[in-house]
Amino acid sequence: MRSRDGIKSSVWAIAASLVLTLSVTAMADESEDLAKESQNPIGNIISLPFENNFDFGVGPEDAFVYSLNLKPVYPMTFGKVNLINRFILPVIYQEERFEGEGSEFGLGDFTYQAFFSPAKLGKIIWGTGPTFIFPTNTDDRLGVDKWSVGPAAVALAKPGHWLFGALVQNVWSYAGDSDASDVNFFSFQYFINYNFKSGWYISSTPTITADWEADSDDRWTIPFGGGVGRLVKIGNQPVDLKLQGFYNVENPKGTADWSLQFQVKLLFPKKATEAGKD
């Protein structure tokens, strides 16, 4: 297992490489419309995001936690309605948070979101549907041994160079290990993006969460921050690159003080268009 200093050095190397990539990839044929479609959680476009999250200062041992969220999105059209299928599978590495605990590596809990939205877009784009969470965690530290479900909704607008909106959901456990803690978990993600014609954009997409089963002092996680991104092409493949940093102004005891997020999102606009014709 790599040392903590080695892992943190790798994190900064990845961040530096992203900044360099964003700076030098100028040969791409960027499109502001495609960038906005990528930033839309219920956009009618197939995408494969690799979301890398780096959390620092976790627990008494000041641990480092890395999670790779695989988040494919597959849209389908049925007459006047779009069905946006969103999947999230976390792969997590967690350093020792408490003395004697040891490190852990494995899968977190799998999430499926199904958003139904009008196929004909208006000034306000919206969607709603269920969220399901399945206990696929390979260790108790990496998830909760409960099956959970709840409603989710998203709304956004795209005036001028801007794209802004919010995604909200709450899930409750309904089955699973009786010895595991019950789930009553709320999340609210707002997103604010300003897009430039060059393919660059400024972005802030923090996710505010609340664990209603926790004590009031350990309930909320409220991050603040943002970063930059750019739509580029690698060969003929459109790729959305984004780097953000967040500081938690409120967070439960023993959780991360601050974090970095580096996302690489592969976009497949032609396939999404073909899927809409089926």
C-alpha cells in the first residue's frame, strides 16, 4: 500500500496535469451548446463521466479518502417524454481514519436514478422520478446494508452563456440488514455555470447533504467552492474536463474538511440523437 505522502503527491500531480491539459488542448472544435448539454443532468446525450473525488482531513488520523464515481447516463425517448437513466457506482480507497482501523478499498453502494422529462424543451427544463440505492458495498465502512428509495427532481435554465439549476432528492431505507442503521438521507445539488465560446467554462456544483438519522450537530454537510472546465476533443471524441475545489463550512465530526473533484466526461452526442429516434 502506498504511503500517505505518496498518495497526496499523486493527487497534486493529477491536478497539475489537468490544469496543463486544459491549457494546451486548443486544437479541439469546442461547442458552447454541447458544453451546456453536458452540464445538464437530464440532457438528451449519452455520457460516461469518471468523477474523481479527493477528501482530506478525515477522522482523528487526518486520513485521505479517494472515490472514483462511475456515472454513465443513457437517455431514451418515448413519444413526448424523455427517460434519462443515470447510474452511479463508487470505487473507494479509504486510509485509516481511527487508530488501529486500517485502510480499506472496495465498492460503495450503487445508485440508479430515472428522470422523466418533456422531450420538447422550454425555457425551464425539468424532470422528476425515483432514486434507488442498492447495498453493493464490499465493506460496512463503504456503504450501508440497506435498500433505499425516494423521489428526485431537477430544474434548470440556460439563458445566454449561463446554465443554472438544482437537483434535489431524499431516500429512505425499506429493507436490508436489520442491524444496519436506517437511512433517511437528503441531498441538494445546485449548479451554476458560465460558458465561453472557446469551450472554457466556470462552474460551481457543490452537493449539500443532510442525514436525518444523525444528531443535529452531525447532520449537515455544506460545501462551498467551484472551479473551471473545458470542452475539448481527443481525436473525434468530445471530452468534458472539470476541476473543482470545495471547503466544508459545515460538516459532521470526523468527515473531510475540504476536497478536490476532477471529472473526465466522455460525450456521445451522435448516439444520443440516434437513441432519441428509436
